[in-house]
Amino acid sequence: MSNDDFFNEIVNPHGQDVKRRRRSRAERRRDQHHEEVSGRRASGRSSAPAGDRHQRRTHHTDEPSTPVGEQRPPRTPASPATPAPAPAGDRPATGRRARRLQERQEQEAATGREVAEDPASDLFASEPPPRPRTRVEGARTRRLREQRQAQERARRKKRLRRRLVSVMVLVLVLSVVSVAGYQAFNFLHDTIPQEDMSDYEGAGDSADKVVVTLPAGAGGSQIGSILKEAGVVASVGAFVKAYNANSNASGIQSGTYTLRRGMSAAYAVASLLDPASRKDHTLTVTEGATKRQVKESLMRVGGFTDAQVEEAFADTAAIGLPAVAGGNVEGWLAPSTYDVTADATATELVKSMVSTTVSRLNALHVPAESYQTVLTKASIVEREVSSSDYYSQVARVIENRLADTGGETMGKLQMDSTTLYGLGRTGGIPTKAEIEDPSNAYNTHVYAGLPPSPIGSPGEKAISAVLNPQEGPWLYFVTVDLGTGKTLFAATYDEQVANSKKLDEYCEAHKDMCGSGQGTPPPSQDPDGDG
């Protein structure tokens, strides 16, 4: 607020009257000033020379002076099409200023003389300033401001009330839900029976045994249900608790077990981890085992008859035997451990063995037409040496001999393992007569090339060695220590003879190991053999 406004509104509420009186005094001063100026002009014209008066009157123009006593002709007004530009800073002639300017122009036209402009006449000629705000208007502004403040306070109170109501509703809902949940828990706890945690004590009745079969992938709860149904444990809950408490429980394998009835849960878990509980229901085919040895295991573990096993071997369609096998399952009964369930048949077990062999060959990317050849070579490798460290070297000897059709070996393998297989034996050393016997189709001392079929079931390491034999020039090898399996390899016949003498020395010291009760001479007596 300016000083004038403050004065008009606070000191003198009748601001309009003061302003009116101020303007009246200004007008009186202006009229007085005009009279003084007119008097000076009149005295000046009478006393001053004409030239001086004309110079004072026309000092800013280029018009010629008028002689004294002559009347100056009136001015020619400027053309309206080309008005003279107004000096910069001049205010437009409006209101009272316009009236004063018109009066001056009329006076100049009547007298024929220029009338000087009175600066004081324009002191209040501009438009009046904006009317100052009155006390009434200030009060109205204050009332509006107070109204707005009151409305803002009301809105804040309303928002606060809404928030309080929302919090109260939320608390009420949570309370209702909590009470309902508590009631539901009590209802379910009273109506649903609790888990049975009863348990037996001790190792159970040794005279009361039962056979149970655990499926693949069974967990603690499923195993507990099977044992509870068979009468081995008292409750599933007790077994699950014991199962979770034993850090080795995850090692329980699927298969068939012989257990006692009435065992404690902890003892049942320990029995399932004991291999002895499975030995009567587990059939294991070792690397290098022949089909005759597998048949004996099937008869002993599964309780099958000789006829049942031979029938399973002969049913090539039922067991899925590939055509390249020529109807002979030898070499196709994969080394592994098989579970013999109470309702298992010989055909199902043999089928599982053949299927495992096919899967392994496919995993090693062996072509189907090469199945039989690879299995035959791998079975010889498996039988010739007892350590897998020599598998790849023996596989190279086989390849070199088969390729040496015009050299020292004439393409003959000359492997004792094949000759012994044809004789129905798996160990020992063949005699010189047996080595020279042509009636043995598996006698590779006589016949060149591979034998008619595999001589046993090779493992995965032997198969891999046949597929990737170690590079070398070897044509001979001999095991010089039958206890440790130490084997020496040679590229020439002379080297082989020197290595065979080491075997002779070993056999002199370990006649029980070399003779095997068969009276066979050492390989050195057969210079064409490999030992």
C-alpha cells in the first residue's frame, strides 16, 4: 500500500474530498500563473524592441520576422495527410489536456499570435490515478481471506476424519479375521485326527520276515507307507521322523528288501541302508561275465529254472535283441545291478540287460551295424587284462594284428582268452594241444580275424577303449605278474620272447597261479602266442 493510499484509508477516510480540494487549489494556482504570464507578455510587448519580442517568440522557427505595427498573417495548418511527428515523450492529448490545447489554439487563431504553453497547466492534465482502496474494500478482502482460511481448515479436518475412519475400519477387519482364523484353527485341531507317531522297539522278530519293494524315486513318506502296510514299522510319522534324522537316508535305493516285522523306525532306516538286506533280491552282472554265469545268477537270485532262463535267452523278439547279434545273447547282458522283485520274470530281467547294452552303445554313437563287432573286440579287451589301465593298448594290439595280414601275425589275434572261451573256461592258460586244436571255432591261434561272437559282457570302459585305441606299433603283450596284472607290450617277436621269460620266472615262483590245476605250460612254450 502506498503512502497516499495509507493516508486516504487510515488518516483521512474522506480521501475523495481531500483530492477534490487538492485539485481546486491546483486549478487556482494555474489560473494565477496564466494571469502572471499574460501580464508579463503585455509588459514585454510595450517595453521590449520588436525584434527582441519576435526573437523570443520565434527563436525556434525559421519564419521571417514581422515589422512592428503590422499584423502577422495566420499560419497555414499542416496537411492532415502528413502530420508532424510528436516529440518523443509527449503524452497524448486526452481529457483536460485536450481541452487546454483546444483553448490555446482558439486563442492563437483569434489574436494571430502564438500563445506559450503553461507548464503548470498540464500538472494535473493526465488521467486521474486509480481510485484508492477504501476501508470497506479492505474489510471485504480480509473477509474473503478469512473465509478461504476457514474453508482450508475445514478441508483439513475432513481429511483427518476420513483417515481416522479408515484406520479404525482396518483395525476392525484385522481383528475379525484374526478371531475367525483362531476359531478355524481350533475347529480343525479338534476335528482332524493328529498324525500317529507310535513306534516299535528293537530290531523286530527275526522269525517273522517280509519282502518289500521300494519303487524308484520313493521318498521318506512313501517308503514309510509301504513299511507300515507290510507291518515293518508302527506308523508313517515315526518312520519319516527317523528318515529325516538320518543324514544317509537319501542313499536308500529302490529295489527289493528282506526286513523283519515289528522294527523300530530308526532300525528300519538302518536296515534299508544295509546291502545285506538286498542281497537275496539283487542280481549283479560283472564286467566280462558270460551268459552261462548270468544264467546261474538268475537261477540263484530269482529262483528261475534252467529252462526258464534258456527260454528267455532264445526269445530274441521279447528281449529286444538286435539282429546283428545272430540270436546269441553273449556280450549283450550288460554289466550292472538288477533288482529281482517277487513278481519279476526271467524274460523281463534279460530284456532289461539287453536294453541297457543298446542304450550304452547309442550313447557312444556306435552305428547299429557295428554293434556286434565293437562288443566282440571289447569283450576280448575286458578278458585279456585285469586292469583298465591297459585297455587302450590291448585295443591297439587287436587293430594292428587284424591289419597285419601279410606280416608276422598273418592277421591272427592269437589270444588265449578266446581259445579258453571255446573250451568253456574263463581262466588259466591253454595247453599246446589246445592251442593247435582247429575244432575250436574260437581258437584265434588257428583262425585269423575275430571270433564268431563276443566272449563275455564288456563294460563301458572296454567299449570306449575299442572306439579310441591308443596309438602304438605293438603286436604282442604278456602279463608277467598274474597277481598285480602287470603287462608288457612289444612291437617285435624278439621283444615278446624276452618279456615271456619274465613270466616263466614268475610261474616258477607261483606255480599255483600259473597252473590253475590244468597243467598248462607257460606262454613262452608257444612262441606264436601273446600270453
